[in-house]
Amino acid sequence: MYIPLDWLFIIGLLLALSVRIVRRDERMVVLRLGRFLKVGGPGLVWLIPIVEKGIKVKLSRDFPGWEAIPEMELQEKIKAALLKDSPS
């Protein structure tokens, strides 16, 4: 089976553009077509190029004491902060 080098290059480029690394003290808010989808991280976060956008949130700056908050509550606080800052 023959796969043209053009296709391999395009697939490699899409894979390189789709992965993001999120540090332990950060979370990534994932927006799909401008609407909230999920809170990702820490670790690798996969995005669909062009369709999804990732916005990193620094927990140490925006949410002091974040290490003592349970993960689900932290995600809810991030969602609430995102909705509060969005233009109506």
C-alpha cells in the first residue's frame, strides 16, 4: 500500500497542532466553535485543530488555595469564572 508523503506530512502536522501540554498548576478551558466544552488537564489535552480552542488558566493566580479544593468543585469554579467574564 502506497501512502503519498504529502498525506503523511498533513497527518503529522495535524497531530502536532492538536496536542497541548498543561502543567500541574494550570487547567485548560476547551471551547468548541466558541462554546464551552470541558475543563482539561493536567497532562496532555487533545484539541481538534480549527474547531476547538484551548485557553490556559493559571490556578495559582486566579484561584488561590486551589490545592485544597476538590477537583469537581474546582471545575465548577472555573466554569463560573468563564461565564462571569464572557460578554452578554
